Amino acid sequence: MTELLVVRPGALTTVQDRGRPGYAHLGVPRSGALDTAAYALANRLLGNPPGAAALETTLDGVGLRALAATGVAVTGAPCEVRISGRPVAWGAPVRLPAGAELEVGRAESGVRSYVAVRGGLGVPPVLGSRSTDLLSGLGPPVLSAGMLLPLAPAGPEPYPALGADACGLPGAPSELVLPLRPGPRADWFTEASLAGLWRAAFRVSAESNRIGLRTEAGSALVRARVGELPSEGMVLGAVQVPPDGLPVVFLADHPVTGGYPVVGVVPPGPALDAAAQARPGVPVRFVRAG
């Protein structure tokens, strides 16, 4: 079996695919790649199936050695890519010879890069997905030095010709604008507080992770009710407001239930992809979803 050897695991590198939706009733989060467009592009560049498992790096990349020849593509946060010390293209399919080392460098902007391999990663699926879930612990472990990553067999399809605009995805946001559909618990906050939400300037907190994007600064939301809710179901993009009044946007590894009120939901799509690439300190603004 073709494998990759992890030489340098990076700060946080995980295996991700499209996740395991449909198991919330069992207490299992969705998980999956945070920047779905960048993940999908990495697989398209290699002609992989749409759900092929890839690597998601965080800030400082990853180092891998090929134990057999394969092809790779790196997308997401722009970074330097080298094979055995020689620069190669970012955002394009490149050949990785047997014995060569792939070095995916520190993100020049944004947070997360995606490393796809020809055929996809062949780690065992759990509940139909190969994603690492940091909250539940399902899926393969976070990468560590010396780990061997099996590769799935590559199909017969050639690398597709995607054209010059293949990597025309939006870059890391200088301001994160999140469309918000109010509810279901918007009535737990004062009218003045809700009106101020559309004018408030929050920032991405350094405590953000794959579970949720936390905010800081801005105008805290003020409760109109006392007490707490019984735990209820949570969805991807739910904006939960803990007692400090600073919104938390739930991302792929979010819990399936929660007891703090949800002021609104950010629909899946480009805004949540941008949230995956927003660094601490980036301004955050909520707007009404159309």
C-alpha cells in the first residue's frame, strides 16, 4: 500500500473530508473541512472523487515523505510549497517522487491550508467519514511525527484542465462579514441590543478553533430574560451567545446540543469558509441574511 510518512506534523494537522452529517441524534458532530471550497478545489486539481480525504493544516503547514510516487496539490491559505527543498507551485497539481519530502510552509495569510494527494487518504472511515473530529475524538488522530498515512488507489482519470482561474478563491478576509438569519432565540435579548448587533464591530478571538469562532471586543448582547435554556439542538453556523454576551459562531466540530441562546444562524457557504481563514484580530461584522 502506498503511504506518506509524517516528518513534521505542524501545529495542528488533521485528516478531513466532507464530514459525517446525519448523526446528531447520536451525539456525533458533523466535522469535515472548515474551508469547503479550498478543500474541494484541492481534490479537483488531482481528479480525485469529491469526498476524498485530505489534510487540513493550521498556520504552520506540514512535512511529509512519499514512500511511493504520487501527486499532490495544496490550496487554502497561501504558503510556500517545496519538494526536496525545491520550490513548486501552490494551487496546482505537482508530482511527488518516491522518497521525496513535501514541505508545506507557514500560511502567508489566512489560517488553514489543504493538502490533497492523488486518490485521497485511505485511513479507515468512521460512520462513513475519514474526518478527524476534535470534539468527539472520532476519526484518525491528529498528525504526529512518524505516523504513516495510507493512500487510497488513484483512479484512471487524468488531472483535469481547470484553466488559469482555478485558484481564484477569495483570499483571507481583512474583515469577516457574516450574514445572519435571526432566531430561534433572538427574543432572549433586548431590542436595543439586537439593533446594536448590526452596528457592532467584533474581532476574531485567539481562542477560536475548529469547534467555534469566538469573538471579542464589540458590544456585548444584553439578555432580556433571566435563567438558562434547557439544552437544545445546535447546527453548523449557529451563533450562540454565552453569559459574557460575545457571540460564538459554531463551526464543523461544534457540539450537537447547547444551553446558551442562539441569536441567529450563519448559512453554510462562502461566509463560513471565510471564517475558517480569519486570523485572530480580524474585524467581524454581522449583517442580515438576504
